[in-house]
Amino acid sequence: MYEHFRPTVQRLGGASAWRHASVLLLLVLMVNSPPVSAVPKGEFLVFPNINTISRKDELTLNGQKILPQEHTDPSVDFFFSRDFERLRVIAEFFTSSSDDHGAHFERLQLGWRLPRNMNLWGGRFHNPLGYWNTQYHHGSYLETAITRPGTVAYESSGGILPMHLAGLLLEGSVTRGEAMFGYDLAVGLGPGLSGAALEELNILNPDSRSEPVLTLRLNYSPLEDGPTQYGLSFSRGTIPDNLGGDIRQETMGAHANWETGRLRLLGALYTIRNEITGSDDRSFASGYLQAEWALALRWTLFSRLEDSRGEKDDGFLARIPLFVRARQLGGIRFELTDRQALKLEFSNTRYLGHHSEAVRFQWSAVFP
């Protein structure tokens, strides 16, 4: 399986390969050389997966293929975390055979524990916009379904919101009886619009133009250690366009994760306003609702509805043809072992002027 990753690694080439190797070496030294007075706590996890997709038809745009009819994509995600008393380290390195950006760091954070259950992080991190983007990272094994909702898709996969920021993140929580109130405040450089997709800021090679993004998230959990959570998110920032001009984007959202017995419901609704320089601003709503039902003998059924309203006249969305405007999907997940899963997913997806019926199959795992 690992032979599939060799072309991706080779694409890094020359100085870029040495730069990635140097950073990896630095991480190894950091996680294996704690201060004398510290007792390190942390983990190193590997999340491999193989995705296979079969579509009824291939999708083309202006005569160019943007989604193939058949495709297989192996990938692997490396996750590091270490705590040295107050100092904290998180690093996530991802590589995929079909990733246009090759191997790269999805997260690279240094944190410091503050009084009153607060943590201050610096580096590249997941934007705390809603529930999905902080609950799950690039290790597909963690997600019940194969695909992420279109509204919170990663930038290079048809995403329309800044899912990664490079800057500062403040996390905190307050307990009141059995309940917990949490907050996240982030400010950092976000993605730019390049071609037909958003392009994340590469902190190892920041050659693209980026502008600040500010995000605030508020959460409420009825039980401090329980899975049920409700929250609100607010985000404002600028997305620079490589063709000239900027897009000022404002996002407000509500999210929830509710579990009881074998049933789980999770969803979010966002209102998004995009103002393009020299043009009128447009607002639309987009959201999703996913239901999961845990059966006996390691089986889980899942279904998700996604939809958007008022998005047809948005000039910014017209630049991103892979944004999921609506989707209906259903599938089943089987826990092959305690750390491996097989998933089967059927979907009907509407893009800009296209729709796609697809069947996906995925093997995913976490080691050790």
C-alpha cells in the first residue's frame, strides 16, 4: 500500500524535501527531549485509509475533467501530541496520492497552559468554526461517514470557508455544576482564492497572499464529560483573489451534537455573506443534518441531508465548482477490528450546474 505514496513524496523534491525533513526531525527532537522537570504525556497516531469512488458520469467544466468517473485514493495522516507541563505540542502531517499540494502539515501548533482552564496556541490550526472542524481532523477513521459536509469541506476539496488558520487561538471553559461553557477565539491568516478553489496558507512555504480572519465560538454542554453539545459561531475575514480584488466574508452559524442510547444527531446551519470588491454583496444559507444509528455486532447506519438556499447568484460560489450545494447520502459502517473500519456510502450531489450519483468505499484505521 505504501508504494502509492512514493510519487507524492518525490513531487516534494530538492530543497522542499529537505525543508520537510528538517521540520520532521525537529518534531522528533521535541517529542523525545522533554525538560528535566517535565513528565511528557502524549501520543503518536497513524491514520491510513484507502478511498474508492465510482460515479455514474464524470464531471467536466469548460471541457476539462474535474471529477473522474472512477478513482482510488490512498492517504495517510500522522498525528503527534505532547504535553510538557505547561508547554503543549500538536502536529498533523498529511499525504495523499491525489493531493495537489503533496505532503504537507495540516496543523503545527505550540501551546501554553494558562490559569482557569485556558490554553493559548500559536501556529497553524483548524478554525473553530462550528462542531465538525474541531471534532474531526484528517484521520478519516474518526468520522462515521466517508465524506465531510460540503459547508465544512476542506479548502482544496470545494470548501468555501477558511478551515485552516495560521495565527493565535485561545481556548477556555467554565463549569457550572454539571454543565460546561466553552469558548474559542481565533485570529490568523486564512486561505486565498486560486483558480477554482481556495488555497490554504502553507506555513513552510508562504508564497501566497493571505488576509486575517477572526472567529469566535461559544459552546454549551449539559454534562461536562458528555457528548451532547450546542453552540454558536461567528467569523469575519477577507479572502484575497489571485485574479485581483478581495472577498469579504462574514459567517454566522449554529451547531449541535445530540446523543441518546444508540441514536446520534449532529448538524449545523450557517448564514454566509460574501462581498466582492467592486460588486454587490450576496447572502445565502447552507447546512446539514446527519443521523447515526448504532446497530448490534459493530454495524452503524448513517444518513445525511445537505442543502443551500439563496446561493445561485453568489459570484464567489460561481468560482468554486466543487462546492456541494445539496446532497443526500446514506451508508453503513462496519468495525472490522477495534481500530479498523469499512464504510460504504451512496450519494446524490448537486454542484454548480451538475449533479453526481456516486458510490464510495473506504477502509480506514488508526495505529497503534
